[in-house]
Amino acid sequence: MLNTKKDIEWSSLGFGYVKTDYRYVSNYKDGNWDDGVLSADETVTINESAGVLQYAQTCFEGLKAYTTVDGHVVCFRPDLNAQRMAESCKRLEMPVFPQERFIDAVVKTVKANIDYVPPYGSGATLYLRPYMFGSNPVIGVKPAVEFQFRIFATPVGPYFKGGVKPISLRVPDFDRAAPKGTGHVKAGLNYAMSLHAIVDAHNQGYNENMYLDSATRTKVEETGGANIIFVTKDNKVVTPKSSTILPSITRRSLMYVAKEYLGLETEEREILFDEIENFKECALCGTAAVLSPVGKVVNNGREIVYGMDGMGEITKKLYDTLTGIQMGRIDAPEGWIKVIQ
């Protein structure tokens, strides 16, 4: 097959926006979605009083396209992104973009930008950002009636440049999500309220925040942009259970891998902050890095140290297995890999 890849230094890419050739656009009006198009125009034009600008009526997703070891371009479990976006839309009074059309739009966007999919072994991937927003003018506090659904693609570099370096977390004085709020959906407003907290964490020398439940501030929830997993001293993989955290696709996949591929015991349950010092490994999980090892957690001067030398033994096995599945080196469970080309 003719190599028409863009002339990009893949290994030098960061996790940032790079304009690609096409993006997918579909508009909702009068109760229906239009047929959708691929557009070369990266500019969004909306009214100054659009619902998204006035009342933050927007949600988004994130997934990647990869080149596998055998040269195929694939996406990882896009059906779950479609399902999760549907749940976000229902909570935010937005029309659901049908799952079949969501997956079709992902395929079309990747195919239209196929030359931006990094080659196997580069460590880079093509990141896809599906999102939706209220587009018609709104002044009164009410949902919009017109919406736009879009997907853009951007090549991103390997998350760990120069090797895996465990990160430090702090328990902030801020709360991430209220009980019965929007913590369980991927709403833009959740991330807006976390920006001050993450800047404050960085200013204090930490990489991220470990949020506790806002009702009792005794239970571990998640960080501003990732779920958390722990490994107990007897190698059980545990993850927090809460109605106010985002159901991470990566976390669900890792828990399956732990049990079905590695033969480990797994448990999703409420985790008290006071018990995490008894665990031997901690990591953040999400689309960007798959797994980011946590070296230490600090709460009001109290340090819980897991180790700043690299990934723990079980975390490394989880990482290697899931990335092996994604890259085609390990057979995937049925339905996990969507072949694009």
C-alpha cells in the first residue's frame, strides 16, 4: 500500500491541537438531525447568544485511532463512547446522536484524515474529539432547541515522553461533583470548574488532584480528568464505586483485562481515603495515557508513598496487556476493536 502519511515528526508531537484536513458536522433542527457532512472548515460560527455560550450546554467524548502491528487502522470500543455520550445528552437535555451514526461519523472522520494516523511503533495516535453543543440563541434559562454535533481529529504524541514518571496527587479543599449532580456524565461544565483546582495544584507542585466525595469527604472518587485504580498487597485490583464519577471506558477495560487476562481478583467498591495507605500501587486511567502511575498522594501534609521509580508490577502488566490489545499484539475480546482500514 502506498505510504501517503503526512510529513510529521510523530515522536515530537505533544498532546495538543494540530489541524487536520476534515471534520464531521451534523446539525439538529426542528426535531431532527441532518445527514451530516465532512467539512474542511475548522471554524465554528454561532450566534453570540448561543446556548453553549450562555449556559454551558455542551458535552464531549474522547477516543483514538491507532495503527496496529499488522498495519490496520482501528478504534478502541467506540460503541461505549457513543453510549456514554447518549447518557450525557439525556442529563443535559440535548438530543441523542444515534449510536450507529456516531460510529459511522467516527469511521468517516478517521478515513478522511487517514494520512494523519501515526505509524505503528511511533508512540503517537490520532485523537478524536466528538462533541455537541446548543447552537441557537437562548436568553432565558432553558435548553437550546438547535444543536451541532462535530468530530475533529488531531494527531497526538506519546503521553510518556522520556519514560514513565510517577505523578504526585494532592487532596484539594475543592469538590469535583455534588451528589446527584453531573459528575457521572462528560459535561464541559465539570471540566470548567476543575480548572482553578488543577492550576492551584500545579502551583503547589502537584500533577493532579485526588477528589474525595463531596458529601462526607471520606471516600476516594477520581481526579479532574481520570479514574483511579489501586492494587492491594495481595494483588487485588480495586477501583472506587460512586454515582458521581465518570464511568471510564479505559477503567472498565482494565478491570476486565485484570480478571480475564491476568487472572486477578477485581472489585469495584467504595474506597475510604483512610485505607489507601494499605494499598501497594495506585494509577490514573484514561484515554490519553491508558495508565499513569501515582508515586504519592498528599493530604494536608500527610504523605502516602507508592514509589517514584516507575510503574508497579501489576500496573505494568495491566498497561502492557491493554495496549497490546489496542495495538493488535494480543487478541482482543469480541467487539473491542473497530477496524477502520
